[in-house]
Amino acid sequence: MSARYLVSPRGGRRGHRDISSALAAAAAQRRPALIEIEPGHYEEALAVRGEVRLVATAGPGSVLVSAVRGTVLDACGSVSVHGLMLTGRDPGADVVACTGGTLALDHAEVRGHHAVSVHARPHTTVTLRDSTVLYGRTLFTGSRGLVERCRFTDAADNALAVIEGADVAIRDSRIDGSRIHGVRVSDARAQVTGCELTGIGQAALAADTRARLTVSGCTVTAVHAEGILFTEQAKGSVDGTRVTDAQHGVAVASGADLLVRGCVFADCRDSGINVHTAGRGRFEDCEVLGSGTLGVFSTTGGVIEADGVRIARGNVGIAVTDGGRGRFGRIAIEDLTGTALRVFGDARAVFTDVRVDRCKAGLEGWGGAGTAAEVTGSTFRDLGTMAVAVAGQARVALTGVTAERAVLAFGVGEEAWLSLRDCTARELGAGGAIAFGQGQLVARDLTVAGARSYGLAGRDRAYVDVARGTFTDCAAAGASFEGTCAGRMVDCAVEGDEGLAVLDNGHVDLTGLRTTLRVVAQPAEPAGPAPTVVNHFNGPVFNAAVHGAQLAWNNTHAVQQQTNEEGPGP
């Protein structure tokens, strides 16, 4: 049985006027104590030792305990607090500190106007239930903890910090207005479930220094930086969580490793998913909606694996750049103002079963010889410019890819290489496939139908190697070769009732060509001034045969020279 002690501002024959005197009496008895506190404001610092329960008799909020100096509640033993309001203003002291044993705060309110509101010291266990913590942070240092149905508001630092080997579960709580992080886990473990975080100054949920953090069923809104951030070899998982209006929905960096499943990243100002500086992330069955710059971003050695991801609205869908890597399967990309897929700067990416609809462009590949992309079993539809554009020294291989209702289906230029196997292009505003500059185009079993200009084109010093291709209803020509473009066209068919079969420059071998249309020799290029230089990364658009054109991708400026045949102007 617990000994009972009554505390009342009025005192009385059987009561104590302050809480400290009741605690002293309980300590003298050396037995479990129940201290019942009547409504009032008690200005004192409490040192609670042993097995003690402090209870506000009139319910939560009826008892205020405050101290100008020192710790308001210093607990060591087996201590529980129900319904008390605890307020401290000493910047050098914790408001509530558990220095040994266990402490439970139930329907309590803790106001830490400076520094730490609640501190669980090493080797202790602290439980907070149905409580409110204002202004100061809650700190678990090498301790164990449970937080349930609590609210943490306007912390001047991190709302909750779990550090130095601590292990804490945080459930069904709300965190708002923290200046730094909502929850920070550093060299420790934490599980965050069913929580709401909003108005956070930096990352809402942050894990660093080999931390282990699992997040499930949470909502993150209105964050100034990342919704979720894993860095410095932290590991963990995020399930069924929604992040809205963050700078980055989720970011993984500095050797961290994260598994994300069934999450939504909506209206992020920069990127929805961001993996960089040797971070690793796997994303399953997620949605990225309305990102301001990039939906999914892998860069500077970041590695992404994504399966079953939908990206809609926003600017660029997936970008793998600057040595980043990625493997993407079952991807749906819709309604972007920019490019669906981008592989730049010695990055490598593999795409399988990708569906792109109503975007400006499909895939852009550009960079040095280390830049490579593979696309298999994918479809690009209703594009404002090109389905696939490759430049620089990049290497791109397409297998079983379909392009429909684009200006141009497939283009390769500069010194890049593009391989097409079992690919199809239909309903094109200009052409099916083009190689120019010194680009190399290798195609097997390519089908082009309904191009308003050409089915296949080679320009400049490009090289084309096409076998078993079929070009149907191409308005200008089934194939058009200009400049010193060389290569071969083997066992191909040109079908339809209009245009030419081939506009031939004499440098491409035509072997086994099947057609009822004419093959016409390309006239020699006229001597004259320097031709026009066109800069257009997404590729050129030809609505008819074009002569004497030079094209360059990814340049920063254009130079155009024009000569008046009647003589120089004034």
C-alpha cells in the first residue's frame, strides 16, 4: 500500500502547504507514496526520490509548479506525474530531468522557456502520454523512451532529440513550429508512428551518424527544408507517409541507406526524392506529385532503385546526373512541363516498363563516355518535342520502346551512340529517327509509321546501321541521307503512296531495299558561306528535306550568319 499525502495551499491539520514538505515526509517513511495536490501555483523545485506518484486532484492543468532557478522536477527512482504543469526559466537547467530509474508524465504540460524541457539521462526510462511540451526540446540521451499522443510546440531547437544510443518509440503525436528538426535521431534508434509534423524550420524527421529510424503512417507538411532526411550512414525505412510542401520530400546522403514504401511526396518546392553523395535509396509503390524542379533525383554518386513509382505534374520526372546511378521499373510519368527522364554527366540508369504521357520530352541523354542509359519495354506518348534525344558522348540502348505522337521519335547527335531494337514510332510531327553530327545510330527491327517528314535521316558525318526496318507513310521520304553521312540500310522496306523511298547521298549502302517509291540522288551541297548553326537540345524538327544545316546540342549560345545574294547590306 502507498502512503497518501495531501498538499494544499491552505495547509490544514493533515495537509502540507508545499509539495517539497510532502516529499520529505514520504522519503522519511521509505515506502511508496501517493502525493495528491490540490489546485494552486507552487513555486518550488522538486527533488523526487523513490517510488512516488504526484497527482493533481482537480485534473490536468489545475496545478502549476514553477522555479526561477534550477530544475523544476528532478526524478530518481520510480516516479509518475499526472496532470501537473511544470514551468522553468533557467537556461542552464532542465525543466524536468530523470537522473535515474523511470519517470512517467501523464496528461502533464512542460514549459521550457530555455534549453531542455524534458531530459531522459543515460540508463533511464521516460514515458510521456497525453502530454504537451512547449518551447524547449525533449532529449533522450542513452536512455529508453515512449511518447504517445503528445504535442510538442514551438521548440527553439529540435522538438525531440534521440541521441547517444537511446531507443525511443514516438506514436500518434503532433510536432509543430520547431526551429530546427521535429525529430532528430543521432547514433541512436527511434520508431515514429502515426505522427503529424508541420511548420518545421529544417528537416522534419532527421537521422544521422549511423542512426536507425523507422517512420510509419506519418504526415509532414509545410517544412522549410527536407520532409525526411537520412545522412551520415543512417539506415531505416519509411512506410505509408505523406510529405507535402517541403523543399525536398525525402533526401538520402553521405552513405545513408533508406527503404521507402507506399509514400506520397506532393508539391515539394525542389525535389520529391533526392539521393546524393553516395546515399542509397529504394522506393516502392510511391507517388511524386507536383515537384517544382525534379520528381526523382540521383546525383554525385547517389544510387536509387525504384519500383512502382508514379510521377505527375511538375517539371522534370527522373534525373540521374553527375555520377549518379539508378534502376527504375514500373514507372508512370504524366503531365510534366519538362523532360520525363534525364541522364546527364557520366551517370548510368536502367529503365524498365516506363510509361510517359503528355510531357515536353521523353528521355534526354547527354555527357561524357561514362554516360549510359538502357530503356526496355517502355512507351512515350503525346510529347511536345522528342521521345529520345542523345548527345555528347552518351550511349543509350532502347529495346521494345514505342514512341507515339511526338515531333521526333529518336535522335542522336554530336559523338553519341543510340541503339534501337524492336522499337516503334507512330504519328510523328516530323521524323522517326535521325543521326547527325558524328552520332551513331544502330537499329534492328525498327518500325516508323505516319511521319510527316522522314522515317530515317542521316546528316553531317553521322553513321547509320539499320537492318530489317519498316517505314510506312512517311510524307517526305522513307529515308534521307545528307552530307557525308555513311553506313548501311539492309533488308528494309519503305511503304506508302507519297514521298520518296530514299533521298540518297551515295555514302549509305542500300541492300535488299523493298519499295515501290523512287530512290533519288541527293544533289551536291552548294559552295557558299558558313551555314546556319542551330542550337536545340531537344533535337531538330524537319518538316521537309533540309540542306546545308549544322546542328549542335547543349550549347549556351547560337551564332547565325546570313548572306544576301544581291550583295552586302548597308
